[in-house]
Amino acid sequence: MEPCGQPARLTVRYAETDQMGVAYYANYLVWMEVGRVELLKQLGLRYRDLEREGYLLAVAEAHCRYRQPARYDEEVEIETRVSRATARLVQFEYRIRRAGDGAILATGYTKHVICDRELRPKRLEGKYARVLVEATEEEAGRL
Amino acid sequence: MEPCGQPARLTVRYAETDQMGVAYYANYLVWMEVGRVELLKQLGLRYRDLEREGYLLAVAEAHCRYRQPARYDEEVEIETRVSRATARLVQFEYRIRRAGDGAILATGYTKHVICDRELRPKRLEGKYARVLVEATEEEAGRL
Amino acid sequence: MEPCGQPARLTVRYAETDQMGVAYYANYLVWMEVGRVELLKQLGLRYRDLEREGYLLAVAEAHCRYRQPARYDEEVEIETRVSRATARLVQFEYRIRRAGDGAILATGYTKHVICDRELRPKRLEGKYARVLVEATEEEAGRL
Amino acid sequence: MEPCGQPARLTVRYAETDQMGVAYYANYLVWMEVGRVELLKQLGLRYRDLEREGYLLAVAEAHCRYRQPARYDEEVEIETRVSRATARLVQFEYRIRRAGDGAILATGYTKHVICDRELRPKRLEGKYARVLVEATEEEAGRL
């Protein structure tokens, strides 16, 4: 997996730990959201603008493989890339690393359906569609 | 504090603990929300109907005093009462107990401003206003 | 999928919604946790006792397919079963339904590695192992 | 209120919004945690080291006044100062601003009791006590 740009960065919050002493597993999905919002920003798209124009990315599927635990106050990097994009669907892939030593903590993906405000499927058009499709082609070209 | 009805009940989730081994402090505010939604239901108001009719209870202030920690898998009861209600403001008081032995874990209050969907102040009218005001008067009568 | 016992039940909290007006996708993993804790209880195991005796179920993988959104104040049921159990691994499957009409909102699974308190792999023994293995055999027998 | 150092910064996550379209009120307490951890870091203390040496800051009280809503993707600054510190108690004050225009979104405080790992009160000693007490004196001197 080649990330499209700079990884998103965050520090594990105390709120995100559980009594096992590590980050609770559902938080990785929150971090993936942070990663894809950052990637979209680097592609020139703000998710909030997308939403204002009536395009919602409803999650259809999420997957995460946990390799090493993330611990409180550790800095974490989320590498994200668009692995697939059509007018109806977008798929992202993620690699979450510990910033300190680069160790991979988790990998995963999410699939999203483009929807309108009432959560009915809708075709993504114009600039948004172009940018996402180009991001995946660029990706393909690099391989 | 005399609660208006049956307390809300919940079991502390693993997700709600932190590495201190107890429930993270912000979750008590989530539990207060569970308590006030339950109280409204017992008063014959569903918060989601309130919202559909264009009345939002925007939080203006929240306070919590933590007495004893809540632990994973413990059953917790939230006693809630309306301590003040006008056409513009509603105030709730909470007492959070461990169901097992009745020990008080926390007490607190929240103040809410009645707003419209754009979060501008708005007067609460009709049935909703009546029920809330009556709930506080009943309260006062009991003292 | 045949669930092993009674489904866990919960009501979608306001805290669990996002500005799309539906439950945020990471919360489904929290609900899965609620489901598996409930299933373990029905099998006569309390997760907190398991943990006290030094057995942690560290999540190795999580997957969720989202079919229909869960909305604020809806009652939700989580059917859970043990789909695989060895001395080192346990796998759970989940089906999340809207209680009102039984509609399936999401399906998914989680895989867990049995660990000690330092999160090193460890063999599950005695009563715990027996109960989990039996739960999967019973499952197999029913098919 | 004079903050002790640089404010902590964060971007409001989608996960932190609710269906009112703004950040859910319990998250401000999470942000206060981010603010105090950052302040401690700037004072030369890492909360995780504090905890490793057996000092936990158990929350005894939390208060937040909400002035303006924080919205998705807005950058937020948390100014924090130690308003009181003894060997047994630490109190922090917070001012949360929208980074864009500096508008105050919320103010609040938290009170913490120094505890050991079993959450029994304990006196804070040595370097930690000195740094926290000095931070409040410096504060006092500035007024």
C-alpha cells in the first residue's frame, strides 16, 4: 500500500484507553476517519464541503486487523489511500503506525456509498468524482 | 433530591473504562443524557419527538461531582429530576448510584436552553412546556 | 447464524449519533462488545472474572457490514454466537437488528487472542475453555 | 485566566458530532483532558510517567459552561492553567476557543485528587509536587 500523501497524526488520548491499558478497539475506526478526512484535504476536498453540497459518504463496511496495541500518549500515524472510487462507491485503505519506531499497529479498510442527505444512494459528480477517480489512477500508475 | 420516576439503568461497558480501571469521567455526562431521556419518556415526552417538532435542548452548563468510581460491568442507576423549567430553560439534576449497594457514585446537573434547529433560542410551547413546568411544580409540592 | 441465547438489548444514545443523523459507525463495535459480554454471561462466564483470573481477550480482527442505519432512541438487539474457540483464539459473530421490526442493521465478527495481563498469548484452560468449546460444538450440532 | 503556555490544538472529529450537528457536550471533557496533558508536558511532566510512579489524578469534580457550539472540522484551542495545587489536590481551569476567530466556545474546570493505583488518596511528592505548586505561584505572581 502506497499512501497518497502525508499521514494524519494524533496522540492516543486517555479517553481512548480501556482497562486493558491500551487503546479500545473501536477507536481505530475513529482514527481511520481522521485519516480519510486528512487524505481528502490533501486531495483538495474538504469532507464538510462535500456534505454541504449534499454528498454523504455512508459507511457500508469496515475492517480492521490489530497487530500491536496502541498505548496512552503514543503518537500514531494514519496512512490512507483511496483504493477504489466510482460515482457510487469509495473505498479507503489504512495503515496505522506508531510514530516512534514506525511499527505497524493496525491495517484496515472502509467502503462507503455516496448518498444524499436522506441516505439514499446518489452519484458523485463534477470535481469531487474527478479528484477521487484520479487519486486511484495515480495509485494504480505507481504500482 | 427526589427523583420524578424510575431511575434509568445501564451496565458499565468495557468501552467506557480507561486504563485507571474505572469509568472515564466524560461518560458520566453520557449517562446523564440517558437519565434525562428516560425521565422525559416517563413524563410522556420523547426527546426525539421534541426534536422533530423543532425544539432542541442545547446544553448550556454541565457539572459533575465524582464520589466513587464506577467499574466495568457494574450496574448503575441514574435518578433524574427536572429542577427548573421555563419556556426558555430546563435544568436537570442527577444522582448516579451503584445498583448493587445503592452507593452514590456521582451527583450533578445540566442546564439547557430551548433552541430551534439553527440553535437560536426559542420558546417552548404547548404540551411540552406544560409537562416540564408541572414536573417541577410537583417536585416543589413534594418538598 | 443461530445465536446462542437471548440477544443483548440497548437503546441508541444521543451521544452515539453523528451529524449524519444516525449512529456513528465505530459504535457498532462497542455494541458488539455489549453482545459478547452478554453471551458470555449466558454461558455462565463473566468477562470480568475471566480478566481477574488473568485471561484477556485481545481483539485481533474486527469486521462490520452496515446494512441500514441505526437511529437515535431506536432499540437495537445484538445476537451473538461463538463461531470458533480453541485454547488460543475465540471468534464471535454478530447480527444487529432493529428491535421494532427485526430489520438487520449490521452483521460482523471479531477475532480475539487469549492473552495474559502483559498481552502475551496464553492458553485458556479449565472451565473457561470447556464452556467456549462446548458453545461452538453445540452450535455445530444445530446446523 | 492566564494560560501557562501554548494552548493544545485539535480538530473536531466527525465521531465527536451528534445529530444536532455540533460537538456532543461530553467531548469537551475529553478535550479538557487533552489540554491538561499538554500543559503538564509543557511544565516538564508527562502524565504517563506520573502514573508509572504510582500517582493517579482521579477526577473529583468537573464543570463546563458551553457558550457557542464547536462544529465538525473546526480547529479548537484549549488553554489550560493550574489554578490550585497542594500535595493532595490539583485544580485546572480551561478556556476552549475556536482557532479561526478566537471565539470562546466553553470555559470550565476540573478538580483532581492525587491517588495511588488502588485509588486511595496519596500525597504528591518530590519533583511533581514542586512543579505543580510553582505553576500556581507563577500564576499568582502574574496577577
